[in-house]
Amino acid sequence: APTYTGSRKTVAWSAASGGSKAASAAASFAITSAGTVGGCFLVLGAGASATIDSTAGTLYSAGAFTGGSRTVANGDTLNVTYTASL
């Protein structure tokens, strides 16, 4: 799996609308090695940590990207958005 700089990103949410709740901005990841990224996950709750590889917190959601897997290279930036729908 490719690596990225910094810690895990914190999601800020927009107001709910039409049965959906979306992130107010994309989470940007500065990629530092080549590989393929297939999806993402959100961890919430007490104990959730921004530390990479942490297993603390509660898994809220995980899934594949709607546009398919993304091949990345060192120096790329991967921008990820999220929307939860009823």
C-alpha cells in the first residue's frame, strides 16, 4: 500500500440535506510512495486517533471508491470526499 505524510485526516461535516450528510471539504493526502488505493474508512468516537496505524475508536464506515481504485505515485495528492445517505 502507498504511504502518505502527516496524520489521519479529521472530517468536518456540512449540514444534512435531502437525506445525506457530506464532508464539507475533501481530505487531502500527500502520497510518498507508489501503489494503488482502493477505498477509505472513517473511525469515530472516544479513543479515535489521528495516528496512522492506530486501531482505536469505532469503525463508522469503510468502502471502495465509487470511481474505482486509484493508482498513485510519490508526489501525488489524493483528495477524498465522503457522503453518507439514508
